[in-house]
Amino acid sequence: TASRSSRTMSRPLWLSRIVSRISSLEYSMSVLVIILAVLAGVVGIIGSVVPALPGPPVSWVGLMILYFWGKGTNGAGDPMSLTFLLVWLGITVAVTVIDYIVPSWFTKVTGGTKAAGRGAMAGMLVGLFVPPVGIILGTLLGAFLAELIFADKNGWESAKSALGAFMGFLCGTGIKLIASGMMMYYIVVYLT
């Protein structure tokens, strides 16, 4: 009778293999989710500086991945709530809109034209090849030359416009970096 009860308590070999594969698949999915979420957070931070990448929206995707995965908790053991995710969606939308408004507002306040904004963007793209000095000088020089050449302004007016375009770029980039950095922080918190 002892051998009979031990046989009924043990799993058949085929069932043990299935359970083993499922747990292995769950582990692989967990690793994949972690990699995707962290990658989205890092790309979001990079995208806060590089104009071709939408920084905060990509970081928010990292949070969304963790929310739908549903296994991450913060330090207190609480899972990410839908409210938390939607608040960060609102912040992401606000930061993205502000990033489009602030640079042009700073340029207008300092007497610049659209040429200064376009020149700053072109200069920053060229400056990406020599970061971070190239980004700063490229933005300033691009806006200055665009105002000087295309808006027919003198040196002082062009410099003033270039400074405004640069300040707008710094404010927009700073806001995006803060938002993406905070989202990356929460991605790491909800992984533990």
C-alpha cells in the first residue's frame, strides 16, 4: 500500500515535462518583459535629447509594458495601478505639448523668427556628431546663422534670437529629461 500511495502522489513523467517547460517559458517571458521595459526607459531618456526619438512617450511605453505584465510591484509590494499609469500618460502628453510650445515661445520673446528655430534644430542635428558640446554650439550657431542669413538681421539681433532659441531648446529638453528620468525610476522600482 505504501508503494501504491507514492505512485498516485507523483506526477507522470510527461506532466512533469510540461510543467517544467511552462515554468521555463514564464521565466523567459519575465526576462523579455524586463528587457523591453528597461530598454524603453533608456531609449526614452536618449530620445529626450535626440530629436528623432519621442523620449517621454517611449518611456511611458516601458511603464505600460510593466502594467500589462502585472507581476511587478513597488517596494511596498503594491502592483502598479491604472491610475498611476494614466497620470503618467497625462504627464507625457503635457510634456510633449510643452516641448513644442516652449522653444518657439522663447524664440518669439527674444525677437527671433521661425528661421531661428529651424536653424537651431539643424545645428543641433549637425552637433549630434560631437556631443555634448556639438549639440550646444550647433544649436546656438544654427539659430544665429539662420537669423543672420535668412531673416536679414544684424549680429546683435541674431545673437539675441539664437540665445532665445537655445533657451527654449534647453527648457524643452530639460522637461523631457526629467519626465523620462522619473519614468525610468519607476520602471526600476516596479521591477523589484
